Amino acid sequence: MTAMFDQELREQLARARKELAAARAEGDADGVQAYEGRIAGLIRLAAQHGITLPHSADEEEQNLH
């Protein structure tokens, strides 16, 4: 089960990053904010379950501002 959860988190993170890039390219400020929060939330969720996802410090801190 843990491997499936790990994989699902990784897939969701990849999708959120793609959507964030698209929102930035379209100048969609609300979308950017939403996807930044989604990415930070996924990283936190993974950490709570002992899963390390590769990420930047900016991604981790996005919704702390």
C-alpha cells in the first residue's frame, strides 16, 4: 500500500507542477496561487507519511506566505 501511495503522490505532484507552469504561462494569478498551494500540500502530506519527494525550498514554503 505504501508504494501505491508514494506513486500516487508523485503523479499528483507532477500534474500539479504541469498545471502550475500552464497557469504561469497564461498569466492566471489565481491558478498559480492554487497550484503552488497544492504542491506545498502534497509535499507536506508526503513528509507526514515518511515519503521524501524531490522539491525546492520555494515549493515547500509557498503557502506559508
